Amino acid sequence: MAEIRHTVYEDLDRIAEIFDSARKRMKEAGNPDQWRDDRPSMDKIEKDIEDDNSYVVVENDKVVATFAFVPGVEETYLEIDGAWLDDEPYGTIHRIASDGSIKGIFDLVMDFAEGFGIDIRIDTHKDNTAMRHLIEKHGFVYCGIIIVDDLTPRLAFQKKKKIRQKILAIVGPTAVGKTAFGIRCASQFNGEIISGDSIQIYRGLDIGSAKPDSEELSQAVHHLIDIKDPDDHYSVKEFQELCREKINEISEKGKLPIIVGGTGLYIKAALYDYKFFEEETKDEQYEDLSNEELYQLLETKDPKALEKIHVNNRKRLIRALNIYEKHNKGISEIKDEQEHKPIYDCLIIGLTAERQILFERINERVDRMIENGLIEEIEGLLNKGISFSDQSMQGIGYKEFKAYFDKDKSLEECIEDVKINSRHFAKRQYTFFNNQLDVKWYDDKDKAIQEVREWLI
């Protein structure tokens, strides 16, 4: 994984090589004036080093890129034919150059610079269309023209500092009271609710998913409920994308996004730097290989992946091989590179209850679901062509009744299975939330409200 560190004098020869390579690419792209043959001079780079403003990007112990970042007043930027967005504290990015061996250098530099929590300013030559595209893609605003130290006019851009959005998440085991507490928070703190449940997204699966009823939906704005048909597929990656879109929409309205749900992986994917990657699904190049041969091939490329893949799981074997071919690293290594830190200013409130009380609530809720027509709901779905093999019907509260409709078990036995599976699921939820998220647990909801209030101040 590429990393950024301060430049040292031993890097100067390598930096000279990088600028030489970058100049050639600029000339080939029709922009010979981006850097003249003698610029930037090594004296300038040495001055950057002395001022602690010079950085290099390193991958596999090799310097692949260089740049300068000046936090504070930049003399070159004092006069502008135009107007800066404001005069808040800012930092300036200069002299980004790479050897072209890896992509995403600009993204990496931007993430680094934005970590200083100040406005960012940058300039580029008028003919450097590639750099201008990257700059504008990252949300910079054109402010005017400045004259740099070699008297060249440059296009100047500025980007306001990134303010971390506040996100409230309410998690906990099934039947603990998350829905009601989420509505209470939305009312008290001017919020809108995003469902963090993997079944409530499906239309028609209302009772078994404990979907908010019409009265509850009228008490607060809810998102990501009833957005899919029961025979649609849904993934954690899709939830991540949709949830983050809703977070931005709600925040832009000046309201507090509140994620409420018990699907831990979905919530973690939305709030943390949980990155997904595209991989080819075609298997033509492997069609002549047996499962055993695929297994042996993967063992030479990503042996760690085999800890979780059985030799007979051909689909996952091919997926792991495709990922390695595309990224030149295994899925395990890619996952290890992710820091899994929140990308927002998050407060995660976990609602809890004494174990016996929780189990009694689970049993009572299952009984209410039956009284409210859960069997009729499932029967209606089956009559519309939905089957127990559809993803929507794999949730607890639905899948257990397959045995009833297949006449393999009595209704009472299936109801008991729902209660047992729900209790087991609650235990797994506690385990996930405790191990994967930074949760503040409360059984006293008034104290939880006070925690939210203090966090928002």
C-alpha cells in the first residue's frame, strides 16, 4: 500500500528522475510548459525539505511520487486576478509529480492534505487539462489567475475544508426498542431516519421484518424502507452507496442523519472506511481447470484466502483469483490495508436489556407477529411468485416457515424455531457490535438521550 512520508536528502536523485519522467509525459500530452527543463530546481526541493514541506509517496520501498504541501501563508498566492473563496487558514499543494507507475496519486495527496483540517489551494498550468480535470473532480473552485515565481500565469483553485458530518447510529439486538428510540431522537434532535435493516428494504415484508408501521412512519421521515421488490437482489455494497447518499442529502438539509438497525455489517460498511472493489466475474480463463487445480493456483497467489474458501466452492475460488489478477494482491491483503475507522463524526448508541428480559420481549414480539398476520403475509408473497429461495425470504421470521408450507413441521414448531433463532441472532448481534464498532451501551434510554445531546453540543 502506498504511504506518504517527509522527503529526506537521500530522495533527491530519485525525485529528479520523477520530474524528468513527468516532463516527458507532459510534453507528449501537448503541455511542454508545465515544467521547464530546469524546474523545479533541486535547490527548491532542498528548501522544501528544510521547511518540512516536501513529501514523497512510497510503495514497496520505492519512491513513486513527490509533492510539496505548505500549511500556512503562501507568498505566491498573495495576489490574485480574481478572488479567493475566503481567507480562512489554508494550505497549498505544489509540484505534484509521479513516475506513472501507480494510479490514484492525486487522490492520495488530497486525502493527506485534507487531514490538516484547513482550506486547500492549488494551481496548474492553463494547458494541463489532465490536472485541471483532477482538481475540478475533487471539488475545487476556480478563483482566478496568480503569477508564480517564474512569472508564469497559473490557474488558481481553492477547496473549502472538509467538515466531518455528524451521524447518529442506533444499534442493538432484535426487539430491544430501536425503532421507537430512533423516532424519539429524530423528534428531539431534528433528524431523519435511515433504516439499517437488510429486510425492511423489501416491499411486502412488513410484519416479519418488524418494519415501522404507518403511525411510526408518520412521526419521522424514514429512508431505505420499501425500496426493493421481494425478488430483487440487495448487497451490502449497494446499501453503503445508498446510505451515504442519504447521509449527504439529510446533512445538506441541516438535519441529523440517524441510522437505526440491527444489521451490523451494513452499518459498519456505511460508517467506516469499508471499501469494496470491483472484480471480473467471467471465468472463461478457468473453465478448463478443476476445483482442485483452482485451489492449488490460488494457494500460490493468495494462500490466506483459502482459510475461508472450501475447495468445492468454485465461485469463490474464481472470484479470489480474479481479484488477485486485477489488483496484483489478494483479497486478504486488500482487507488488511483498510483501517476500518469511521469516516464521519459518529456516535453509536447501543440499546441493551437484561438477557432474560430481552428474551421475553423476543418471544412476545414473535407471538404478536403471528397475531398480526405473519402467516397470511408469507402466504400472500408465495402466491405472487416469491419463493423461500429469494434473498428477501432468508431473514429470520420468514425462512423458518418454509417447513410449515412444505408440511414438514407444524405451525407451532416453526414459531418456536423463529423464537430460538431470534434469541441466537441477538447473541450474535452483541458479539458483532462489541467487536466491530465503538458502541456506547445504554439500558436507560433517558441517559442515552443525554449522551446524544452532549455529543451534539
